Amino acid sequence: MTAEPGVRVGQDSDASVIERSWDEPEAFAVLFDRHADAVHRYVARRLGAEAAEDVMAETFTTAFRLRFRYDTELAGARPWLFGIATNLIGRHRRAEARRLKALGRLPSSTPGDQAEEMLADRVAARVTAQAVGRELARALARLPARHRDVLLLVAWADLGYEEAARALGVPVGTVRSRLHRARSKVREALGGFDPTTLREESDDE
């Protein structure tokens, strides 16, 4: 039996925690403990560390307010939480675009640079951050927001296609279509290489 990220085998599901929080609001803190770090990392990659704390906090404040609407047939709340976070990130589109453009201008010879690590941590075992960080940032900056959302939910939040569809409230076919277009643009920008596919390749091994 494989537990969801943040949930240990034998623990109550996220849905059970949320349902319990309807009568015991303090129980919602369990959901925060399980998923806050992952949400924070995802937001930090997109907006930077300075904005991540506020957006992460607002994500869980919004989730708490909307907890009565949660479909408890869905055991895991990660897609729901990342969907809320992505919607909040949408209010910072200009800041995200500025950040990606700035990262795209970073010197490629700066070893261990924190910003490049955030962009390349998923692929560090196979390529160096210096090799792809700038061009990847430029490629991401040029993507339409709806395509970037899908790509980064899959590549950086580790959501599957169905989970990404739930997060964004779109059909799975739309996720696949947007992901295909986004990856085509990334491959084109990086000379045929797409670091965002490496997680899925490693999952298949």
C-alpha cells in the first residue's frame, strides 16, 4: 500500500480530516502539517521565497473557509490545495513573469545559486542547474499562463494528470493538450531537451 505524499500508512485520509474539521475546526491543522511545506516549495519556485509564506498561508486560510464544500469522496486533498495555491498565484502573474525573466538573465557560471537550484532541483541528478536554469526560465516566462500552470503542477507539484485536472477544474484532455503544447515550447527553447519530463521517466523506472 502506497500512501499519498504527506500521509503515513494507517493515518486518516485528508478527506477524513476535513470532514472531522466541520465539527472540530482545530482538526484542520493536521492538513496544514501534512501539506504546508509542499505548497510553500511550489509557490516559492514560482514567485520566490518572499511571497511564498503569504501565499501559502492564504492557501490554507482559503481552504479552511471552503472546507464544507470539499468532496469527501476524494481521499487526498493535494490537488485541491494546489489548485487554490495556483489560483492565488494567478494574482501575481506579473511578479512571476518578472521573476522568470530575471532568472533567465542570471549568469550561467554561478555555482550553487539558490534561484537556479529552485528551477532545477527536479533534474539535478541528471543535468546541472547551470546548463538549463536560464533557458528554462526564459521558456517558462514565454508560456501562456494556463499552459505554465499545468506544466508546473505536474513538474513541480508532482501532480498526475487527473490530479492536475482536479486542481484546475478542467478536463483531463485539456490538461494533456496544454501540457503537450507547453512541453513542445520548452523542448524548442532547450534544443530538444525537456527537464520537466524527468520525474515521470524516473517514476516509470
